[in-house]
Amino acid sequence: MAAVSSAVPRPTRRGVLRGGGALALSAAAATVAGCAADTAAGAGADGRITLQMWHGQTDTAATVIKKLVADFERAHPHIRVDLGGGVLADSMLQKVTAALAAGAYPDIAYIFGSDLASVARSPQVIDLTSMVAEGPTRWKNYWPAAREAVTVNGRVRAVPAVLDSLAVVCNAKLFRAVGLPLPEAGWTWQEFVETARRLTHAGRGTFGTGWPGTGDEDTVWRLWPMIWDLGGEVIAEDGKHIGFAETGVRALEVVHALARDRSVYIDPKPGSEQMYQVFLSGRMAMVPTGPWQLPDITQAGVDYHVVPLPSFSRRPVTISGPDTWTLFDNGGARAAAARTFIGWLTQPAQDVRWDVEAGSLPLSRHSQALPAWQRHARDTPGLPVFTKAVETARVRPAHPSYPQISQALGQAIVAVLLGKSLPAEAIRSCAQEANAALLIPR
């Protein structure tokens, strides 16, 4: 999964953070006609089908969804999309889990990518694999991160809602104030730590960087690029152990160095709102974040510079945390209508509207090539850095035990940030809990 600023909230980035593919029916009119005849499976007496969509968005993103739905309904008068009900994205997993248990679930819900494998265990989640080849945009045209994030055990179980990548946004004014050059692609984590230390000034209340300190997915997903760069994996090949018992220690040493130098602002609240507010107020020099934050940074008047994440190897390594639109089976007519709507929503023309207005990245090369996105990229400094990064970005594994692994690693990161544990000790504790979760049949 999966970050929200206090100025204009954006879609959350727990996982991110921070996948999928456009799954339109090739003959939408025929599908709608068939739906109208199938009153027992969800169509009303007048042949109109009403879909329940729990979109999970707030403010700007919610406004964009409403406008897109209105346009869809004008073009598809036999389908209505009800945006009522549901909860914010951060609470969606609990809401959907309870709804599935009660047998009264929506047709479409916004599910964090990191939660998809758990939700997809339900037989009510629609398997969309057979629909992929019928979409107007070829499956291979979608970025690898988008495809991988929605593929569970070789089957496509959702469509993309948001695509992103992590990079570092720098406050150029703070760099100039201490005479430091702005970082460039190919820099290292050691250079990041040293730069953060030099840009920290207790007297002025400025921090070199920031890190979410709640132990949730926003805390965790920032560490995976380090682990991958060092050759580690989230889950080992045997599927029974974590794949970062050694590399995780070295990655946490970066976190430990930042905490030791007191150069990191630790946000104690979910959503990272305080961390971003510190950056927007000009008191933080560098913040690892995604493209969703650029509108707020621009609005705040920050003179900023975007650079790829540092690495140990000097090779580009980052993470994408795609979130998803997951479809649920409420009968043949409603299921077909849901595929029609989501297929329309993820086509390039609509995708770019969502990307530009709500702070996402194009789901496919077709979307990226549209003039509207090209203009937006030219007019938004630093945005091409995020778009370029997504071409090679990796995603977290779609595994039902991932939430438990993430929780264990999140606790380890917070323990190191707060000086309560050293990296090796923290990873040992993480491994005990995460390995136990991997041994539970799912």
C-alpha cells in the first residue's frame, strides 16, 4: 500500500503505498443490454444497474472521482455508481473484511496493494485474469509494477487505482543556506546520512530529513529499496523465512545513523501529516516521498528539487506502492457492470485526468504518451523523476503474510528510530515474529 499533507489531502501511500490493468469490456453496449435483462442478478425493473463503490478518498481525490463518475453515467445511462458508504482508505481493510463476513459487501472497493493478497482469499473477489487480454490497452503496456501488484498466485485479482514511486524532494533554499550542492542521481545512503547531518540545526529547528514513526506501512515501505539493493528479499525462496535477516541489519544502520545524529524528524502520528508540514514550513531539508506530495509543495511555495532515492550500489532502486480497485461478485449483471466501469475508469483518457488532478502516475505507456500528461509533466518540476523511476520500480510481494511481516518490521524500525534497540537486535525480534507468521497456512 499507499501520505497526506495538512494542506490538501491526497490518496494515502501506505502502500503505499503507494497495480493492475485496464479491464474494459470490448462490447460495453452489449454488456449493458444483457445486464438490463438480468434483474435477478442486480438490475432494477427499469434495467438500470446500481453499483456500490467504496472509494476511500478525501477532498481533492474524492472530488475527482465524483466528476469521473458523473461523466461515466452520462455515457452509460444504464449503470449508476453509488459513492456513498464505505470509509477512508486507511480503514478499508477492516470495513471490507466485516462486510464480507456479513454477506453485504460493495461491488468495488479501494484496497491497498499490501492488503490485496489477504482480501483475495475471499471467493467473492472477482478473478479478472480472463479479462486482461480484452482491455483496450495491452496488458504489457502497463508498467511492471502495476501488473505485479495485482497478480496473486499468477491470477489478476484487481485493477489499478494509484501508481507511484519514491524519490527524495529537497528544499533548495536550505541547501543554499549551508553551501551544499543539491544531490544528483547516483548518490549513496552514506551521502544521504552525511547531508542530513549537515542540514540539521537544533537552534533553528531544522531537520535533515524525516521518517514516519508509527510502525505502519508508511514506516516500512521506505526501507524495502535498501534491502533489495543489498540483495535481500521480503520473503526467502523457501517461503518460510524472511529474506532480509542480514540485509535488514545494514538497512537499519542507516536509520540508526539518522537517529544517532538527531537529524531525522520522527512523525508520531499516522498519515505523516506532521512530517510533511515540517517540510512545507521550510524546516526540513529532504523528504523521501511520492508524486502525490508535489501539489502541496508547489502550493506552499517551496523552492524544491527532486532526485532519485540514494542507494548503496549507486544503481537506481526504488519502490512503487500501487493501490487497487478490487471487484466483488454481487451477481452476473453487477459484476459485468463493475468491469465496464473500472475498465472505462482506467483507460488512458480517464487515467490521465485522475493522475493530473489527484497526484498519481500514469498506469501505462499509453497514458504517459497523452498530450495532457506530457503538458503536466513539463509544468511540474521534478515529476519526470518519479515517472522515470516507476519504469524499474519494484513492488512488495502479493503474499497473505505480508501484513504480519510489515508489522514486525515496522516495530523494528520504530525501535531503532527511538533509540530503544540496535539494528541487529531489532531484526532478530522482527525475524521471530515474521517467520512465525510465514509458517501459518493461509
